[in-house]
Amino acid sequence: MGSEQLVWRHPGVELLAGVACTQITPPQEIYWRTWGAARHDQPSGVHRPLELRALVLRSLVDSTELILLEGDLSWWDYLDTWRWFHAQLLEALEAPPECVWFALTHTHAVPTLRLQTEGLPGGELVRPWLERLLHSSVELVHRAQAALKPCVLEWHQGTCRLACVRDLPDPQQPGRVLCGFNPQGEPDQTLLVGRLCTPEGSPVAVLVNYACHPTTLAYENRLLSPDFVGAMRQLVAQHTGAEVFFLQGASGELAPRYQYVGDPQVADRHGRHLGYAVLATLQDMEPPRTELRFCGEVSSGAPLGIWKHHLRTLPRWLKAAVEEVPLELKPELPLEKLRRQWERCHDRAQKERLRRRLALRSSLGSQEEFRLPVWAWRTGEALWIGTMAEAYSLFQRRVREHCPHCAVICLNLLNGTVGYLVPRELYQLDLYQANQSPFQPGALEKTLQVALKLSQQLLTQEDPT
């Protein structure tokens, strides 16, 4: 290998970028029950404010503009609610669908996103809150567009031990799996950090892509909260002065080791755990727009291989694409039969499970397949890819293995919510994620194939710069 080939660099891109942030904390009287075991339907206070952020990336070589909205939100309880929100968002922004992404941090200490809350305690507050969320999203994007300036976005991979496997074989019932910490699990603890700064190095934003369910705060919790994401953001912002975005990765089977509590201090401890890992990853990065080049040998007590920083030219290309993958749906009971089961059920936890099952089936209708969108962006030497499903971490592992020479940002719960993507072999178990998923076995594998094809298409296109 010649010395001219010995170069090390962060995957990056040069572009125009703008960010903006606002609070979206709902009224404390709002209906917010997300846990079947919860004995309360409304919060009693606020642990940390909920926040909404906008990131706008604009190409330096053409008119391509990518819009990312990220909010401290749970999930879209009905596809119909997402469709209502998405249609109005696209109309207001006058942007193509593939260029507008709405990502959820997936905290479980907030209301679910659904319009159908008639007759529930505080249910009358949900629709006005969603309408304010829509208005805030549009306003925030416009603020971010007005703040556009030359920037450099570079990525670096670290690790964080917060995420653990949460599929625990039931010690009392073989073949049954509990949704809890499995000490024998082998979690994907990959942490991908994006540093967005001006060409001179002034911080603009930090992007944190990590796969871990924010389920620290559970059925005993009474406070609205972004869960561990809030303390992570606070810590990183204090040290960098940047806006901090959390991009939920493929976390279908990943969560903190200690969770399902009512103590917000535990969530803050988890957030600091992740936050310090983010800061360590940032400290491990080279200066903006530089690469390390091997410069030769210096003879000392040992023959020293010398590397030095050199300014580099970054790509300037942005690209967006989307492709749908047809997934077979499981056969389901008729809607009327499901509705009667729900009406006759008096157990709160079981009734909540039936309600979610009914809501999902109502949204999917009587169709036999669902066309799941796979969204993809290319920003220079980085690939972004995600779906509205909750994929197992196998999804991000495989995409990253397929694209070893670029940064790969994977997102769950992107542009809607529909259900889990579970590895085929796990369907033979009594596993919550496999039972909850509306899809037949093989859905994750089919989605992965489309994601790999889409990735290949974007990465093989020539950079016009």
C-alpha cells in the first residue's frame, strides 16, 4: 500500500443548514395513558419540558432541501391521525414527501398521538394540542430556513452501554418471552454522533443516533417527560452550546437494563450515561474539514509512523428517495368482533391492549397487505434510512455492514407508526413484539432487502460536484 492511500477521515458533507427549537408540552389535564398497567389517565406534573426541533439542510449545488422534524413524542396511535397531520404538513411546507421527515424520540411519558379520544378524561385537550403541534412544526421549519448558513456536518461512531436486550425468556414458561432485561443478550450499542458546525468550527447542532427504548418511566410515573433524552440533551448542550437532536435507532428489542419505574431521577441518570458517551465521541473527532494523512517515518527509539492533519474537500451532494415494500398482513378478527371484545372487557390492562389492536386494524382496514415506505437520504458521505415501523436492531446492523464506507443513520418511527419488524425466527415464540406486529413472518427481511437496494442506488450515483 502506497503512502498516498493512507488517509483517515470522518464521513461528511458541506451544505447550508439551519436549526430551530420550541417547547410542545401539553396541558397537564390532557389524556395521556400509554401503559396498560397505569392506574391513572392524566399526568400530575412535568418532569422536563417536551421539545420539538427542526433541522433544514440545503444543497450548495442545486435546489435540494431536506427537512427533519424531531419531537419528544410517543407514537401515532392511529394511521389516520398521522395521515391527517402529514397531509397538512406537506401542504403548508410545499415540499415533496421524500424530503420531509418527522421523527419521534419515542418517550412513553407523553400522550399518544391520536384524534379519537372522545369520552376519555382530558380527551378534549388532545386535538387542540395536535393542532398546535402542526402549527409549531410549520413555524419551526420556517425559522430554521431563515437561519440557514454555511455548515459542515461530519459523523463519528462511538459506543454506549445504556441499551440492553429486553427479550427475556420466561424462566417459568418455556417458549414465552418477557419484555425485560436479558443479561445474556448481545445488544447493538452503536452510537453515531453528527457534529454540525460552521466551517470555522462554531457549534450549530449535535445529532445523536442511538437505538434504545425510552421506557425508563412507566406505569407508576405521573410526570410528562422526554425520559432519558431530556437529561442527555441538557448535558450535551451545556458542554457544546449546540442544539441537540435525538434520532431513535432500530430499537425493537433494546432498552435500558433498569426501567419501568416512576422515579424521574433514574431517567436523568440514564440520560447522563448517554450524554457523556456523546461527549466522549465528540472529543474523539478530528477538527472540522480535516483528514489524517500518513506522512512517512521519523526514526527515533522506534520507527515512528507520522500522521498529520490536512484540510479536505467535502462533498456537497444531497439526495432523497422513498420506496414502498408490500408486506403481508396477519389474518385478523372482524372489526365488529374486536370492538365487542373491547366493550365487554373490564380489565384495564387487557382493555388497553384490545384498544390498540382495534386501532391498528381500523387504520389498516380489510386489506391483505400494507405498503410500507422506506425513506432514504444521502448527505455527502452519510446515508440516512428509516421506516415508520419499530425494527429490531438487526435492521441497522445489516445496513451498516452493507455500507461500510459511509456513516449510516437508521431511524425507527419515522413518518408514522405501524408496528414491529421482527426477525422471522422469533415468530415461533410467544413474544410481545411478534404478537403485536400486524405483519406476517418475513416482513423485516423484505424491508431490509428494499433498504439495501435503495442504499445502493443512492451510494452509487455520482456526485455532481
